[in-house]
Amino acid sequence: MTMKRRELLLSGAGAAAGVVAAGFPASAQTAPGGIKWDREADVVVIGSGATGLPAAIVAREAGSSVILVEAQPHTGGHAICSGGNVPLGGGTSYQKKWGIKDSPDLVFQDLTDWSVVEPNGFPDYRFNDREVIRAFADNCAATYEFLVAHGVVFVDKAPDKIGGSSVGNSVPREMHAAPMDWPLIQTGKPAAPEKRTTMSTGNGLMHPLAAAAKKAGVEILLNHKMTSIHRAAPFSGPVLGIAADNDGKVVNIRAHKAVIVGTGGSTNNINFRRMFDPRLTEEYCGVAGQPWSNQDASGELAGMAIGASLWGLFNNTGEFGSGITKPGTVGGQYGYVNLRWYPGSEVFDKARAIGLHVGDWQNLVLVNMIGKRFYDETARQFTSANYGSIDPYIPHNFRNGQNLKFNPNGFLDAALAGIGDGHNGGGPIWAIFDSAGVEREQWDPKPPYVDYDAGFCFTADTIEDLAKKIVMKYQRVPMPPENLAATIARYNSFVDSGVDEDFGKPKPLHKIAKPPFYAGWATPVLHDTRAGLRINAKCQVVDMNGEVIPGLYCGGESAGGFSLHGLARATCQGFIAGTHATAEERKA
Ligand SMILES: Cc1cc2nc3c(=O)[nH]c(=O)nc-3n(C[C@H](O)[C@H](O)[C@H](O)COP(=O)(O)OP(=O)(O)OC[C@H]3O[C@@H](n4cnc5c(N)ncnc54)[C@H](O)[C@@H]3O)c2cc1C
């Protein structure tokens, strides 16, 4: 097929080809579209996370040559940072071993149950795309068997509901990937011997899959960031391959069969995420899974640039699950509750602090950018529907909502509300604590636990001086010292009276009174994406006219239509995408 000059200039293909022509070896092949291809394979996979690695392995083992490009200098994506809690059901051999009866139909019924709502009224499953869920339900058990066959070891205990988020009410499905002897990316060392078969971590999922991909002959190109997808014409014709950036050089990789997008969502693209929620401005810089890998919406943007549609957008806006979370640690940029970076980790120089893990929120108060409290500090984040969370549960029945007590938890909404000055975003949230709190929590508020240098922690001998010291990138307006002093004095009076008259914190226990005082970063953390490119049952990407884009597949957080937290959705869609991509006819 020959591209006309005008089409070539309009498409990403033409632009990238021009750059390559200037700087790449003459031996590079010239494809029909006029692009100088530097590399070629049957299937090109973008991203080495929970979607990309299974997709690459499936395609390679079915006989396709596979190149996988990964933007980072290491594999694993957010998946390797994860808790490794994997809710794959539908009648797995694992479920059978523990006497749990499940089926594809039950998975489908659970994940499309319109009647399931959270105590704040938000529905977990109502807006799921039935075609996408049916495909997941039908491939769920096979994906589990695939993972085990490729070296993943699950903790030997009955499936439960620990670590899940919107995984269905009928039966327990959550399994836990054991780290075995693999090094943990958080520390650089293997887990303690007694925990290697009992703890749950994404290391236990992703190290074996990376090893399996290499063993199968998948060629993994690290430090290759996909920058565009080549299509025959801007909005028509088949996908031809991709352009990737490798240390400033453009590398064009031809895909004879298909390209699979597994780039992992949009949590760290400020403008993209604000399409879903205008409040998510730049101060939400503590994205979970960073700085290991970056969710910058590059897969979605590259797909949209050649005509792909976005899909199921409510799922990324609904207030359930862990899309936005309360931090679990304070004093460092990356405060996600279950992920800490230690010296020894490959990325500790970027993370800069371990953070102070909060055992009891009675030991601190939370204030906004202008030094005012906004909610009961002990309140939690949004909930989600998992096995047992609705009792009694009657599938697809209005009583599920009727039996629920409306009880919205507004902690995150209050934190994101802002200071009433016409700006979006809630601004920084600071944990204010004193040295008595430090003793009770047994904290060591010094590096490497906290990050003074980059302005995520401050200390002073008086409350007023502490407020004056809070100067950092995201502190848009100075914190008035008199505000913070008044807030702490009022809070201390609540400790005396035993009643939090402002926010109903259950019996405030401890005064903030013993210097030195501290302010630690405690701004909500963005966690995962539940909307992206429109896909069909085969994980083929669909355009704005409802037509399949030939040769383009997507799965995981970059795909839309599916409200389910993380790993099961991503691994299963990788499995589906790899299966169908490899079955495509090879283009000449
Ligand atoms: C701290 C944490 C804990 C979690 N715990 C759980 C849990 O217990 N259970 C659960 O189900 N889910 C969990 N999740 C969510 C789960 O890890 C993710 O939903 C899942 O990894 C998403 O898979 P993915 O393939 O879409 O993206 P990822 O796994 O993030 O992989 C995307 C990959 O693509 C690469 N990439 C991105 N852009 C490009 C580009 N332009 N070119 C080349 N490469 C690119 C990235 O570097 C990355 O390696 C957790 C997430 C985090 C951060």
C-alpha cells in the first residue's frame, strides 16, 4: 500500500520518518508507507506492566515475533509496585481447591450489577461495558492458569477479599502473589525468609512474568518510550507500527500484525486527568507507583491521535475504590498507604524519603494550605464493593441499595475543596504534629524518613514559626501563622473538653503542645485509572465511528469500560489482546 504525500505529512508516520531519515543508518528498511523502519516484529507491545508482559508472552508463545518497548530502565510498571492482590475468579483451579464455586456467568453477573451502590450512592458496576466484562468473565480462569504456568506463585490460603476494590459480591476471588526469592524493588533485597511464601506483593507477579517473557524470546527494549502510533492514514487504514524515543533518538518499529497498548493509565497527566475531575491540579504529585514508572496517558493520547475513542468515563469519576486515596504516610512526596521506598531501592534517589507511617490519626491534625482543619482526621477514603460488603446480597435487586444506610464519607472531597479563592484543587494538606506525637508513633522525623530538602516536611519550635516555614512549590499562598495557631489552640481545647465541635473526630485524645513541631506532606494520593481507550471483546481499539482500528489493541488502565481495580483486569486483558493480536494476518 502506498501513502500519498499529503497523507504522509498529516500522519505521525510521516513526521517521525523525517527525523529518522536524518539520523539513522542507511541499512534501515523502507516500508510501503515511506517510513524508515529501524526494527520490525509481528507484534509490538508498549509497556511491560500487568497488561504488556502477559500480552507479549502469549503472542510470542503462539509463534509471533514480539518486541516490547518500555519507557523506563526497568520492567514491571505499577504492577510490580502493587500489593499483588489478584482477583481472578470464574472457577479457577485455585478456587476449586478451596471449595469455592464460581463461574464466568457469576463473574459477569457480579461486575454488571446495576443495583450495587456504595454508602455515598455511587455505583461500582452500573456503567461497565457489558461486552468488555463478558470477555473478562470468559477469560478470567484461563488467565489465572496462565500466570501459574509462567512462574507466579500464590500464597497457599483460601481466596479472600483482602486488597480488593470493586471485585464482586458473590464469592471470594482475591489471591495473593508471593515474592519467593525475588528481590523487592522497594528495598533492593528479597523479603525476609519467613515472609517469602506468605506476604502479598506485585514483585511476586511481575518478576516471574519478566523472566518468562525473556525465556520465550520476547525482545524487551528498555528506555524506549513510545511517542506515536503509525497508521496508514491519520484516521483510516491499518496500524503500521510505532515511533519510540530512545535517549533522544527516534526509533521506528514496524508491526506486521499488531500493536498492543499497555501503557497503564493517566494518573500523572494533569490535563488528561482533569478531564475527569477538574480538581486534580498539580499538587497531587504523590501518584502511587511513582517514581518507578509514570502513568502519563501516552497510550491514550497516541490512540486518540489516530482516531480512537475514550470510553466509560464515569468509572474514573465515580467516588468508589482507590482512584484517590488518603495517604498512609506523611512527610514525603509519595505517601501511598502500602508502598514505601527505602534506601537500596533503584529509585530511592527520586523518591527521596520513606515517609512516616501513621499508625493512629489521633496523633496529628490535618490542615489545608491556609492552616485550617477540614475534616475528622480519622475518617477513611471511599469504599468499594467486594465479597461480603453487602449482606444480604441479592444480585441485581433494588434491595441492595434500599438496605444500605446513606452515609457519605466526604474526607477526600473536603481535602480537595480548596480555599474558596477561585482556584481549582485543594492545595497541599499538611499533617501537624508535635514531639509527643513523634514519641507515641515511634517516628524518627529525619532523613531518610522525611524530605526536608524538597519541602515535603518542615519543623520549628513554635506553631507560628512552623507556618512561616512552609514554603514549597505547591504552597500557592503562604500559610497565615495566626490561622495555624488558632487552629491548634482550638483543637487543644477540644482535647480538654473531649468533644470536637467542628468535625466530630471521635474524642480527640492528644494536644499538639510539645515542641519541636512538624508539618508533614499529607496530600491525597492518586492511585489508578478506570477509563481509557474504547475496546471491544477482543481488546481491539475502537474509533469515534464505532469502527475497529485494524491492528491496534489495548488493555489495563489505558483501556475503558471496566470498573475494577488493577491486576485482574490488566493481566486478563493482556492475555486476551495477546491471543487475538497474534492471530492477525501478517501484513506484507
Ligand atoms: C502501590 C500500588 C498498589 C497496587 N495494588 C494493587 C493490588 O494489590 N491489586 C490490584 O489488583 N491492583 C493493584 N494496583 C493497581 C495495579 O498495579 C495496576 O492497575 C496495574 O499494574 C495496571 O496495569 P497496566 O498494564 O495497565 O499498567 P502498568 O502495570 O503500570 O504498566 C504500564 C507500563 O507501561 C510503561 N509505559 C507507559 N508509557 C509508556 C510509553 N509511552 N512507552 C513505553 N512504555 C510506557 C510504564 O513504564 C509501565 O512499565 C496497585 C497499584 C499501585 C501503584
